[in-house]
Amino acid sequence: MSEVFVLQHLYRACDGDEESKLPGVYSSRQLAHRAAQRFGRQPGFREHPEIVAGGDGDGFYIQAYRLEQDSDGWSEGFVRE
């Protein structure tokens, strides 16, 4: 296995804050998709059960991450505001 698929659930709350949950990490996109369908029937998740493509909107996101590789953009650290 050279990559994993991270399932996240994101939405904007009434106060404008972004709420984020990480329901699971899977060995294939298909398994992550099935998990999103399962979670999408549960309280909290079912208010935004869609699988969102393109990074815009409320619902589930599935993103592939390569193993044994640093994430883009962090090689020089970060600045606290």
C-alpha cells in the first residue's frame, strides 16, 4: 500500500466556524466512499451527507495521501498568528 484515503466531514456551523471531523482512513477510495455512505445516515453527518468533489461545500471529502512522504507546504514550518 503506497497511499491511504482520508475521509473528512466538513461544514460551516451557524456561527460561521468550520466544523471538521475525521471519521476514518481507508486503504482504497472505494472503501472510503462506502464509509461516507454509512456515516451519512448517522446523526450529525446526515445534515450534510453529500460527498463533495472539488473542495467546495459542506459534506464528506475523500483525499488520497501518499505514505512515507512529507505533506506539501510544511518543509519550512509555519507562522502562528
